Amino acid sequence: MSEVNKDDVNLGIVKISDEVISVVAAVASSEIKGVVEIGHCLVSANNKFSKKGLGKGVKVSVDNEEAVIEMAISVEYGIKIPDLVYKVQDNVKNTVQAITGLKVSMVNIYVQNIVILKDKNEILDK
């Protein structure tokens, strides 16, 4: 669990659980076109998740107010993987930093599958 303590305001300590950070990271990665699955949570065409446990496919480690995020994704066939992964890393880092106030030192992405889409709403081959 991460603690955020601002020296200029002495109201107490705010603790952000790793699960909250992982959900923020999963939602941020789903915003990138071409990401079909995060962990084992499918992403539909309108970026809605079809399974519960959204943050389960994301691992977060926080040490000295710096977060390291690891996630496994499946990508749509035909998308340039290096470009997609860079966009996911950038969006996850910026979103987590903006929402939680934590510094994100690394975002490690593991591409675990390529998915061929029959159309934009249905998965043909998983």
C-alpha cells in the first residue's frame, strides 16, 4: 500500500492500495486502440470490460513512493506492437501519476497474445 504525505498540509496520511493503482493502470491501457485484453479481461469496442476483476492482470510494486507496474496484454492483429506498447506505457505512466500522485518509474508490458478480430465487437481467435 502506498502512502502519500504532503508536508505543506498536515491533515494526515492518504493510503492508496496497490489494487486501486492496478485498476487505474488497466483502464489507462484499455484507452489505447489495439489493446484487446488486459490480463484475462476482454475489452470491447467501446472500452467496456466484459469480466470482473479488472486489476487482476496488473502487478504493482510500490517502494519509496515510486511504482513499478507490470501487465500482460493481448493485441489486435495488424497493429505495430512496438508503437502500441509505447503508447500503453506512456498512457499508464501519465494517468497513474496524475490520479495517484505517485512517481511511476517503470511500466513493463508483456504481449501475451495476438487476437484476430472477426469484426470490432467479436473475437474470432483467442
